[in-house]
Amino acid sequence: MNLHKLYDMQRELDEKIETQHGLLKENLVEEKILALLVELGELANETRCFKFWSVKPPAEQKVILEEYVDGVHFILSLGLTFGYGEEVSRGLAEQAESLTGQFNSVYHLISIFKTDISEENYRVLVDSYMQLGEMLGFSWGEVEDAYLAKNKVNHDRQAQGY
């Protein structure tokens, strides 16, 4: 996955959004963290991994991938806010034994990052989110392609006054 390309694309989208909505001088960290948490919840909901009471199957992989990529947008945006993370470090986060455990781990790491916004905590969060993607069965080529497609949708939405 070409993270430099994705960070550049995210930077362009963030600048467009912040310019169009008059937010260039606003601190949007709280909003981006909450958005990431919401997207993570939407992703978990589509996987249904925690719904032990239900026999309904998970959403199609395409839908799950789209939700996963929504989280990628906010992770990249947070990294850009602080100048963190254009290089990925792997092996920083411990992988959970189950998908539900991995979701809980990512939630916890977002909370840690919110409390202590350091590059180390950001890198661990990114690694854990990448592990989640792997546990969901996504290749990094799939993630990159889905990011490119969703980034275009996001640009189109801004052009249409979303």
C-alpha cells in the first residue's frame, strides 16, 4: 500500500473540506476522534462479530471494506493533523485472538491516543487498525483501491454541497 499517496490524497480532501466549511483555523481533533470511533462502530456492526445473540450473517465483504476505509480516512486525517505516520511500523500492537477482541483493542488505543497524543501512540493505533483489516481478510491492494474510490466519492460529495 502506498501510504504517501494516501496521505497526500487525504491532505487534499481535508484542505478542501476545511476551506469550504470555513474551518481552516479550527481544532478538529475531538471531531476526528469521535468520527473514527463512530466509523469503527459502524464497521463492527457490519461484521456482526459481537452479536452473539443473532444468527444473521455479516454484511458483504464489499460493504465491510467500505466501512473499514471510512476509518482509514480519519486515521490518516489525524496523522496529518499532528504530522505523524507517513511510514508504517508493524509489530507495535499485540493482535487479539478474536475479531471482537481486535475491535475492543482498537477502541482502547483510540482512547489512549486521545489522552496522550503522541506519535508512538498513533503508530500503535495504526498498526492495530491494520491488523483489524488483515483479520477481516483484506489485502492492502484492496484497501488502497477502496480508499481511492471512497476518496473520489468524498470529493464529489463536497462538490455537491454535502
